[in-house]
Amino acid sequence: MKHSMMNTIDELEEEILNLGGCHIEAILLLDNLRRNLRESLSLLAMDTLTIQEAESVLIERRLHLSSTLSDAAKTLGIERSTLYRKIKRFGMSWTARVQSW
């Protein structure tokens, strides 16, 4: 099922490109759809993980999406110091993302 959905998205993208012209909105929509599908599939696979592995995956994902450690901790519902300790325990690294204005 996973591969057929990804193949369908790839085929749609190819058809849009074959139409010619600039269809940037459609390509961006398909990229977003592809990313959401990957995230959903990875969450479905989490039912085979231990609690620590699932926690590690969720923390890593939140760190990737958050611009600050405080924002990540707030979204996860834990204190920043707790998040820092978990990052250290799981051997993760985190650097602030620089936002361009």
C-alpha cells in the first residue's frame, strides 16, 4: 500500500510536468502530500517501538519542526530542562534554526 500511494503521487507529478507551463502550486501540493504520507506511515510503524524509541522519534520530530528548544518543550508538554536531559540521554543534537526574514 505504501509503495502504491507513493507511486501514484509520483505519477501525478510526472503528468503535471508533462502538461508544460508553470504549475508550481500543484508541485508544492504534491510535495506536501508526499511528506505527510511519509510522516503518517512512520507514525503507523511506531506501534512496534518501545516507549523509549517512540519518545525518541517524537522528540526528534518536534526538534526538527521547532525553532527553539523552549518551543519544542512547550509543544511536547515538558519543561525545557527535561527536554535537554532527554536529548542528551538519547544522544541527539540540536541547533537553533536560523530564520531568514
